[in-house]
Amino acid sequence: MKKNTGCGCNDHHDCPEGLACDKVKSTVGSTNVTPFEVSGTEEITAVLADVLLQTQVEADIKLPSYAREVKNIRKNIRLTQCKALPNSLDPTGLSVKIMIEGFVHKNIQYVEDCYGVLKDYAVNVPFRFFQLVQLERPVEFPLGEFSSKNSSTFERREIAKDGMGADPCLAGSLTFEVFTEPVQCKLLATAINEWDFFTNHDNWGRFDKITEKMDVVIAIKLFQKQQTPEPIPSPSGFPRPTFSTTSNGTIADFFRGMIG
């Protein structure tokens, strides 16, 4: 049995390579070139918004031994996922839903008695939340946002010779993929405001459980690669189809038009 190595695409890990498939012989016919109008002359990194996200996290931490006193708790935040999903109820593209996952890494230093060595215990406190975010600049998908990879979506069938149904020996279809620029995240700053409750005491007043109630604040930048709005002029006598989300339709609409 092959081991499933998992996949954390786009954010913090690379996708593993898929299993190799069989290859078949093929022939290639003539190739045509049809330039199309792009939406600008430069590709830029457009800042969509700088936002503060706030969530509350509570966790119980069990120390490996009883503590008389906590000397220091060093903490920092690390995100393991920050993914933006366009808001399907907002046709303007000026809002997205942010899906955040990460953890607070805590290094707790404490002593067990009035004398002795300083103990050190590190632990990760995970958190996850979802939040609707308003943008200063809209998300852009000039070629469209969705793909159609299922051969049954735009299926082509011809009638059989007896005229009583589809030809069972012939089938066709149109499939297409549109590769969009993702909305990306960058962590700018973090803050943690918390209370620590020391519980589960022994007969000597020492404790081995810390209940933490944290207010976690995260500042992130949302950005996307976009093209400047000035179109490239077409050479004389060399027409180009134009694709956009507001005027002449997307490239997906162009593909659909290929089958009428």
C-alpha cells in the first residue's frame, strides 16, 4: 500500500508528485495562433486591503510537572493557512471570506520549588476561524473564475442512423480550465492579550494546569497579481478577441460558444 503523504497546496507545503500513468501514441495536426486582447500592459501586485483580524482562543495546558511559579511565557503566532474565497453574494468583487489556521507557540518557564533548576516547556495552541473582509480594491478574474473539466457538462452527441436515439459509438465534449491568480496573504503583525489561570493544585500549593484565555489579533495584507487597465492596441488588420468580466464575456464564454 502506498503512503498518503498529504498535500498543503499554495500555502506552506508543495504538492507531492502524482503517480505516473500509462502513455498512448498520438498524432498532432496543424497549429493555429489567435492572439487575444489582454487587459493591460503590465502585471502588477495589487494590494486589495490591509486588515486586522481578531479572534478568541481558550486552551488548557498540562505541565509535565507541578510548578510553584511561572517565571516567563514567551509566545509567538505562526499561520499555517490563509486562504481567501471570493464572496459569491458580492458581484462587485469587493469582499472575500478569509479562512485562517495557525497556532500560538508558547514557551513556558517555571520552577517547581523555592530552589532548583528552571523548567522549560514548549507547546502549540492551535486556532482557526473564518471572517468576511471588505476590500479597498476588487478581486479580478479577467478570464473568468471557473473551469469545466467534466466531459458530461458540454457533451456533444449525434443521432443514430435509425433516428431513434444517440449514436452509441460516437461521443464528443468540450472541457476547459481557467487558471486564476489567487488572492494571497502576508502576515504583517500579531498581538496576544491574555489571562492565565493556574489550577489543579497539590497539597503544597503547586499547580500543573494552566487555562489560557487569549484575544488574538492578526494584521494581514491581501494582494493579487493584476494587469493595468490600459489595453494593448491591436496591429492594423489583426483582430483580437477581448475577454473581461464586465464587457465582452470571459474566455469561458468564448469556449462555450465553440459548440454553439
